[in-house]
Amino acid sequence: MDTPSISLCMIVKNEEPCLAQCLSSARSIVDEMIVVDTGSTDRSAAIASDYGAKVIHRPWDDSFSNARNRGLEEATCEWILWLDADEALDRNEAFKLKELLTRDSIREQQIEGIELLFHNYLDDGYMERSYLLRLVRNRPAYRFEGRVHEQIYAVMLQHMPNGRLGRADVTVHHYGYLIRNRIRQDKVKRNTSLLRKALEEYPQNGVYHYYLGTELLKANEPEEGLAHLNIALAHPAGLTPAVIMNAHRYRILALGLMKRYEDMVEQCSESMTEFPAYTDLYHYKAEGLMALGRMDQAAQVLQEALNVGPASEDYPSMAGYGSYLTCLELGQCLAACGNEPEADWYFTLASLMDSSTIAIVMHDVKTGN
């Protein structure tokens, strides 16, 4: 079978600091690059041209979908890959995409889209893992919808109800959650404004309520954020399983930000009933219990998290939960309870699981620094 062709489609505005890294990461596995520039005043358009991309200048009209769809209109390849400028394909894994698309199973199983493994880098050295749809067949009916946090999967299902999604163990490194990048683009303020406009048009849209809730949490407005997350979960039609799980998670985080720790612990217990294999929920419950000074109970919950182990790939999850970070936090709980020997055992176990990061943290825990 001939190797299927791939179009890379992107939208940019003032992405000079990171655009070259993104384009460079994908250049070897795509057959064309299309960049829609929505009003850059820096060298973004010139950088895209330098990498051989077709640059389309389009005025910004408060709609990410309109901008993305303009790029899709120009795509000539069999598959469409889309990335944001603050993302980059793993250079050691990107080649797998081409090989994957040649497999007979892609056709036989009616695979219409491929999810890629995202490593979302957070401040303080943490990282979340999740799978996101980023590669779809190039069909005229497949177009994005939504002003912001635009989606395409629901549209795909309308036109190809029997179509399925596949997964590729190809990592996309995402740096947009780092504080320095959020400040640079002021994304929270922009997204919040667009989502409020969208809810004026579609006040019962659970997807918009979910995303507005998450943006308000980033803006340190947890009370209003929690209200929107509750509305989203009350109107789950159109929410993907991953979004529903994330809504539970962010609702818990909102309660923690408001220091409503009793409610936080209770909400964790309710969510764990629905998602018993979601290890992150055990951690949040333990954090609530620790804030309440109930260290013994927190240690028990963290032991349960170890028994559950790392969450499966179906869950958006923090790397290290169910393994070394759980051992570290369990050691901290036990040390606070005065059980130094057992605490040391879990600190050692954590260092064996991830020796590169735990040693310094262990020192800080023991010295109180």
C-alpha cells in the first residue's frame, strides 16, 4: 500500500518564540504545511514561509473554528494533522504515524481519526498525560465548530456514524500550560471572553460551560468556575467521556481552591464511585484530608491509590500518580504521623521508581525547607 499523505494545518498569531520548534517537529512526516495567520505583528508568517508552509492571511473574527476551517479548505492530502504552535511532535516517534496509516486495519476498522498521546507540561516539574484527537481523514464534511475550544469529533459522527477512532503511541509535547506561556498570550482572558459570547448564543451547551469553568479556575475564580462545571455535568449531552472525567476533576480542584475541604473530600468519594480506577481522584481526596489534618485517613487513601496503580490511558492523569508521586505523598503523611521508619520506606520506594526527581524532594521534606 502507498503511504498516505498528510497535511499539517495550523492557525497562528504572534507565535514567533515557539513556531519554528513546532514546524520542525512535523516537517519530516507531512507532505504539506498550511498556516493560517490571524493577524501576527511578529515574524510568525515569515517563519512559516521559511519552513515551506503555505501562509494564508485571514482577519480574526472571534472564532477559532472559522480560522481552522479556512486551513482545512486548502488541504490536499488524504489525512489532516493539526497542531498548535506551543506543541511539538516527539522527533523519535513522529515517523510512526506514516507507518500506522499504511496498515490494512485502518481501512478495515473504518478508522476516521487518530488520537495522539499528549504530555502537558505543568509548572513545578509536573506533567499530565491524555489522548487527544489530532489526525483525521480529509473529508469536506469534517469541519470544526465552536468559537473556542473548537471540536470536530461530533461533526464526524454526524456524517460517519460507523467511523471509529484509533490511537497512536506518538507523543505530542505541549508547553502551553506553563505560566510563562499563558502570560505571554493572555489566553485565559481571551478564552473566557469568547466562551461567554458562545454561551449567549447557546446557554445550555454543556461543552461551553465546561470550558468556561476550567478557564475561570485558571483565572482564580473558582466559585463561578464551579457553577459552570456543575451546569456542564447536569447537561452531559455532547460531552466526551474524557471531558466528563475532567469536569469531575476540576470540580474537586475548585472546592480545594475555595478551601471547602469537607466538600472536596465528599465530592472525591462520589466521583470515585463513578470512576473507581481514576487514580488522580484518590490523590485529591488525600489532599483534602491532609488539609483537614486527618493524616491517618489520608495515608489510607494513598495506599488505595497505590493498589489501584497508574490510571489507564482512558483517563487524563498526572504522571506519577499511582506510583512514585503516591509513594512520596504517602511518605509525607506517615512522617507527619510520626511513623518515620515506614515513611523512609516509601521515600526509598519513590526514589527507586523515579530516582531523577525524588531525591531533592525527600531532602526538602525531611529538613522542612
